[in-house]
Amino acid sequence: MSDLKNDRLLRALLREPVDVTPVWVMRQAGRYLPEYRAKRKRAGDFMALCQNPQAACEVTIQPLDRFDLDAAILFSDILTIPDAMGLGLYFEEGEGPRFRKPVRSAKDIEELTPVNTTSDLPYVLDAIRLIRSELNGRVPLIGFSGSPWTLATYMIEGGSSKDFARIKTMAYSNPALLSVLLEKLAVSVTDYLNAQIMAGAQAVQIFDTWGGVLSGKAYREFSLKYMARIVAGLNTQAEGRTVPVILFTKGGGGWLEAIAATGCQAIGLDWCQDIGEARARVGDRVALQGNMDPAVLRASTTAIEAEVATILQSYGQGAGHVFNLGHGVTPDIDPQQVAAFVDAVHSMSVNYH
Ligand code: CP3
């Protein structure tokens, strides 16, 4: 069952030797692909795609049929957890995610029950089992979750936010109340990721998209502490292998040493830091994933190749690097530029291994 034909991703995440640097792309299944847009149209909307395991499986595999990627990532969303907690997730065209019942008061927080993945989110586990069977060992499957802090921003703000006014007000005026919510989310995320691993996820990533809007002290108190608890609570042995855990805090470049100390196997980097400097700081404690600016994909193939070369050279010789963008690929990107990116990573990285 765990006979992987391509295990570069898992090897690099554990800092084991590889032939070339593995590469995958955050949001690799998404609106920049015409076949995704067609499938979503037929399914009705985005959540219908997520909740239909057959459709989620098909969309997960779409980018693998186009590009020479070294991993699949489950097609789903981080907001499945608050949706399962009863907040009523919906997507307003052009406005991103919204909740019908945002969490605002002490009563709202006390009434929330942590998710039981098997009974509350069976569609996610069904999708994972189906994708594993369809992949048939082609590449590993990455599972994921949002971090408690990042989930809490959406739950309290009621959707996307620019200033995080409501959650920051709570953090600084009633930190004990916020910690009750973050604790329930940490329990939920631990259960969610353990269930994903049991269903067949071979690596997991925690998306802490909004950790970087905090001060260093607030980051440790409201985001990192809960991610460390989750890492400690994961059962990371499955099918005779270690399931690596990747922590991605966007804007977390100042705190790499602290993130490495959680016990995660890898840190996801955005493009705002030099990957060579990051490597010098974390040494051989963790692998690094990243970190090309997604905006480079709007430029020429030559510019993409130059940027890939710069990042490979900055990281330097040896294992422990998974190539990715520093954040998700955007809907305006031409798929041919993604192909150029993936192929450049493979062809140019031979010299570093
Ligand atoms: O990476 C992948 O290909 C796997 C699928 C995936 C999606 N969302 C699909 C998606 C993953 C890993 C996510 C994570 C996610 N979702 C994050 C963390 C990652 C990040 O980007 O920092 C966040 C913050 C969310 C919440 C969310 N979901 C937002 C803000 C949006 C709207 C985005 C937009 O540009 O409109 C979504 C919707 C969403 N999730 C889409 C996809 C493909 C677009 C939905 C559509 O219209 O088809």
C-alpha cells in the first residue's frame, strides 16, 4: 500500500538524500486551471466540490496530469473545521469566505464543541482514501489544516480581514477568552490531522496564513504555542514511515528558530526571506519548503528560470529543500508558466544533489 514510485517529497522533508529537489505548488489545484473551472461549474460551487469525494479526488489529480509535480495535496479548505462547528461557511463571489454565525461573545465560544472528524467531516476522509487509491503510489498525498490562530481569525472576524480588529481586541483585552477558543481549535486540528493520517495522508501541512500579523510575543502566545501542542499530539508513524509535519507561518521569517523548536520536520517559507539565510539559522534541525514569489509566474520563462536558479543557489548543496512558491498560485497565472517553473526546478537542481 505504501509502495511509492516517487518518494522525493517525503525524503526531502526528512532531510534524506534525493536525486533532484522535489516541487509542489500551494493551491496547485485551483482557478488558474481551465479544467478546474469547468469542474467547479459542473459541481455548482466550491464547497460542493470539497464535499463530494469523487469530485475532490478528480480536482486533486488535475495538476498532476499537467505538470511533473512531486506531491498531491488534498483538495479541500482550512475552513471545513469551523463549518463543521456550525458557523455556516459560504463563499461570496469575489469576496472570499464568510460565516453566517461568526463567533463574537463568551457564550458563542463556550458553546462550541471541538470537531470529531470521523462523524463531522467524513467527506474529507473519504476523499483522502479515494485519492490514495487513484494515485496508486504515483506521488505522496499531503493532508492539511489551518492553524488555530488562522482559523480563529476567520471565525471571529466573520471572513477575511485587513486589520484583524476584532480578534486583536480580544487578544489584548480578554486573552483568557481567546485561549478557550484556541484550545478547542487545537484539539480539533489534532483530531483532524490524526484522522487524515489514518485515512492515508503521507505528510501534513499546517497553514498559519495570518500568524505573521502578530508581534513576536503575541505570535508565541496565540499561534505557535497551539501549533506546538498539535505537533506533539500527532501520530506520525503510518505504513512503516514517518509522516512529516510542515509548519507554514506566512510572515514568520523572524521566528524560524522558535518554529523549528516545535518538533516539526519542515518549515514553509514565504518569499520575504532569503532561503540560504534561513538555512543557516535552522541548521540541520528542519527541512525548508519554498520560497519563490508567486508574482514571478507572471513574468517570462527566462525570468522564472533565473529566480529558480537564485533560490537553488541560495539554499545550496544537499538535501532538506522542498521547492514551492512562498504562497498560493493566483488565478491569473498561465498554466504554461507553472510547467516552466516545475521543469526548471527539476532540471537545475540536479547539480545540488
Ligand atoms: O493547495 C491546494 O491546491 C489545496 C487546496 C486548498 C484550498 N484552500 C482550495 C481553495 C488549500 C490548502 C486551501 C487552504 C486555505 N483556505 C487557506 C490557507 C492557505 C493560504 O492561502 O494561505 C486559507 C486562508 C483558506 C481560506 C480560503 N478559502 C480563502 C481565503 C478562499 C478564497 C480565496 C479566493 O482567492 O477567492 C478560499 C477558497 C478556495 N480554497 C479556493 C480554492 C481552490 C477558491 C475557490 C473557488 O472559487 O473555486
